[in-house]
Amino acid sequence: MKELKQFILGLFFLFQSSIAYAQEAVQKTASRTGVSAIWILSNISYAGMRAQNHPSTGWRVVSFIFGFPGTLISFFAVKEGAERAYGIDIPKKN
């Protein structure tokens, strides 16, 4: 067990500079592109699930996290089960 911990720690130190370089590249790209597609889709997904009173708690949590802080606005702006979000009718399928 001790050897496994030492091995994992060694890998961490070995790849630490690569991870830092990759993180810097991602931050530069994100700052040039602005809002990402994942953020937008998460916001739309969360608003739709809230408007339709969707029972899946897991997907709501995932979309809320990836869409934050926009999903926080949806939490207050979209009424639970109203079948309407941001002026768009979103009826449930029967």
C-alpha cells in the first residue's frame, strides 16, 4: 500500500508541470472564446427541467453546476412546473 502511494505521488510530481501548462492553455482559450457551449446548454437544460418539473435530481445538479451562475438566475426566474421558461412555452410530453 505504501509503495502504491509513493508511485502515485511520483506520477503527480512528474506530470505536475504538464498539468499546469495544459491549464494555462485552457484558460487562454476560454478567455478568447467567451461563453462556452457547455455553459449555454447547461443553462437551457436546467431551465427546461425546472419548467417541466422533471424528476431527475442528478441531472439537475449536474446542469446547475456546469451552468452556474446563469442557472442561479433560472432558479429564481423560472417557476417550477409552469411549463414556461423565459417567455417560451415548454409543454410536457404526454
